Amino acid sequence: MKEWAVEDGVLCYEIRNAGAVVTAFRGTAATVVIPGQLDTVPVTGVGAKAFLSRKQLRRVILPDTVEEIGDWAFAYCENLKEIELPNRHIRFGKSVFLNCTSLRALLVRGKGAGDGVLLAAAVTALDAPFLLDVPECGSSQWLARWDSRMLEILHRPDEEGYTGQVLCGEEDYGSTDWNAYLEKRRREKVRLLLLRLCNAEQLEESVHAEAEEYLRMHTKGSAGDETWQVILREYADDRPVYELFVRIGCVTDENFEAILTDVGADHPELKAYLMKYRTDRPRENDLFDQLEL
């Protein structure tokens, strides 16, 4: 076992088949940059469990030489937000990003940021490791497979899986309350649809329309208002997302006051945006008045 000092930490590595494989990391670094060579040997892999449970880790940059990432390499890195990957075929082991609940992007050098967001969601939200195809990420065929998986999840009955959760017990999965379970499933669908609509490259018109309709069906004032719940709790300070929420018709004359009350004073930019939207947008009665003139 050899060691290589990096900023605020140490990389442990081994030489395997003329390549260096990172086997562990020790340190407090929030960002780790893995060099392309260690002792003049190209870094070809990140070994199994190399960064397992590194709670302080926020960002990792991998070199162009990496060919393989082993089982559970980044599992349980709960605060890991971003990994930068080379634009080449990489062999991924099983559960590489297990429980990386904060992972927002697997950025691929030479590809767009939206591609990186969707690539990360393939494992964090879609549970589709077969989509971890770095060179194909962002292509028409890859996006079609991504959307197919998204629609598969969208069309699942909300109650699917509830019986198994009850049998496992609350200590494993949280509350076994029926309504809470259904709301959780709908929030998961909402997050997926918001993500795709905010990164809507090559999204088919019919899928686009179905996604928007689902979000409108679950806005404030509906029997289930999971779209608004997700916006308020997770995206109230993320302008592109709440702009989308407004643009697709989730804010109406009927629910505007209730939405404004929920926002309160906690999110001033969102509140100001909503007020301006209300002022700039002619309401239905205003339109009828204009027609009468």
C-alpha cells in the first residue's frame, strides 16, 4: 500500500496491471482531485469502498485515465454533490453511489451540465445503473432510454410497494401511514419531472405535455399538492425551478393567495417573483373586460 499527499488528505493506492488504483482516502478535504499519475504510473481505477462514508466530501475530480470505479466506491457519501468524469467508457461496479442523497451531477468533460444532472439522476432517482454509460450520455438514444425509465416510474400505481414496507416495519422505512406513503411516492415523481423539464433537451412533445399535466394536477389547491410541497420545501430559492412551476400554469387565480401565504417572509425572492407575475399577467376577468371594450 502506497500513499500520496493531496490537499487536506492522503490517497492510498496500489499498482495493479501497470495502473494505479486508489484504494482509500484519509483526510478532511471537501474537494478531492485525483491526479492522472501516481509515481509516474497512470491512475486507472478507484477501488471498492475507496471513499466509503466520507461525510465531509463534496466534490471529486477524476483524471482522464480512469477506466473503472469499483463496488461501493462512493457509497454513503451523503454530502457528495458532484463528480467530474472523463469522457470515456468507464466500468462501474455495483452500488457505486449507494445513498449519495445529495449527488446532483456526474459531470462529463466535454458535455453539457444538463447531461451531468441527468446522468446523476439515473442512479439517484431512476435506480437505473444501466444508464451509467458515459460516452452515450446526452445522445438521442440515451435520452430516450432515460425518458422511458422516467415514464415507467410515473405510471406505477402510487400504492405499489406499500405492503412490503409495512411488512418490514417502521424502524426500517419510517412511517407506515397509508397517506404519507402515497404522498412520498408522488413527491418522488414530481422531483423527476421537474428535473427533466428543467433539462428538457430532446424531450418528446407528448412526454413534455404529460409531465406538465402531472405537475399541474398536484399543485396547490389540488387533492394532493405534492408539486407545491416540493417547490416550497426544496426549490423555493432555486429560480429556474420555480419559474418553471409558474410558467407551466401551476399558479392560478384560485391558488395564488394560498401560495403567497405559504411562502410568507422566508423566501423574499420567490415572493417578489410571484407578486410581479400577478401584476404583469392579465387575469381572466381583465381579458373579458378588454373584449367588451
